[in-house]
Amino acid sequence: MEKLIITACLTGAEVTREQQPNLPITPDEIAEAAYECFLAGASMVHVHARDEEGNPTQDYAYYKAIKEKIEAKCNIIFQPSTGGATWHTPEQRMQPIELKPEMATLSMGTCNFADDVFMNTEENIKIFAKRMNELGVKPELECFEKGMVDTSIRMAKKGILNTPMHYDFVLGVPGAMGAELRDLLYMVESIPAGSTWTAAAVGRFQLPINMATIILGGHVRTGFEDNIYYKKGEVAKSNAQLVERIANLSREFGREVAAPDEARIILGLK
């Protein structure tokens, strides 16, 4: 198998300090958490920015500060979110792309998101993809259910998305696809040959899906955005604690963990 790429999703747009006291919020805190995850075995960091009040923001300036502070500490792959929060406009969500990161997320469709709706029209997906192509940003295609995989294949055939594609299956979100093993297998078996993929799962599903992904040859996303607990009833001490567990498990299974430059080769990043 290829070496395992571990992506640390540090903050997200939903989790609060009341829920997870160790949540990194400021640019300095996010950069330090990214560095700790790098030392623990992560080769990529998925970033959502927060403002001074701790609210989710897609503002270019916040992402610029975070990117620069992370780059000053280590060479981990910086992957900003273009999903933001469900209430951000497409124009707000696109701002981090202008930093020309190596990768950025691209959500491939609309779905219910608990009590909200995560809106991604085909028109907006095409606008996001076009701008990423212009700036040399490789999209990580976030798929919350199988229809989004179908959309990616259709857009690749039309030349809107470049191949080989890289997917992130986000499972267990209330309102979208579940997070049973059969759900993961269905998604994996639906993508084009030659694609790479990562899997993420929400809450108690995170660790089982992470473990299955290691065995299946995919790559893993872990961190506070998806799950704030280390085990039932025990809040995790840090994002790095969750990363370290995955790195140790992968090595126990006989699969080495990728360093950032090795991950760049696997993902075809320039």
C-alpha cells in the first residue's frame, strides 16, 4: 500500500470552546496545533478560520495569517476549506483560494446538514473548480453521499475537473450518508480508477472509519472538526493526540505514514 496521508482537521465551523476547551481558534493557536499534528504524523492540515469572537469566517486576511504562521513552523500541506459555514455566501467561501494553496476543498453537492442546508449548486461548483484550475489549486472533492461522486465523474468528462481526482468522503453527517462500513465501501467502489481518497466520519464513527480506511488503502482525516472525544466520555487533549493514535495504528497494521513531501507525490501536487 501507499504510505498513509493523515489530514488533521483542526477546528471546523461548528465546534465551540464550550464543547471542546482545547479547540484552536486564533491564527497562532491554529498554527501551533498544525505544528503539533505535523510532529505527530500529519502531512496535511485542513483549516477553517475563526474571527476574534471565535465565529467562523472565510475572510482572506485570516487565512493568509494562518497560512504564513504554519509555513513558518513546518512544511505540512495547507488545505483551506471553501465550505466555510452553511450560512456563508459562495463569494465569501471562495476567498481562501486566492492564496493559491496547494489544495483546497471543493464540496460536490447540496445536502441537509443537521438543521441546516449545505448549499452547493452545480453552477457554483463549476465556478469554484474553474478558479482553482486557473490558480493551480488541486481540489479535494468533498462527497457527503454517492450522488456527489457521480457529479464529479460527469464534470471530469466535461473537462471541468482534472484527473486523477482526489476525494474526501465525509460520512455520518445528519442529513447525508451514514458511516457504516458498507457506506464507505460503496463510496470507494464508485470512484474512477486511479483516484486517491480520504475518509472522514463524524463523532463516534470517526475511529472505526479511520481504521477501515487504513486497511482499505485510503487516507485518513481526523481532528476536532469531526470529533472532539478521544474515547467515550473523554474529551481529547489535542488534535495531535488524535493524529498520533492514527499514526500508531497504521504502523501497527504495517503501513507507514507519509511525510508531507511524500504526500505531495502521492497526490500529484506540484
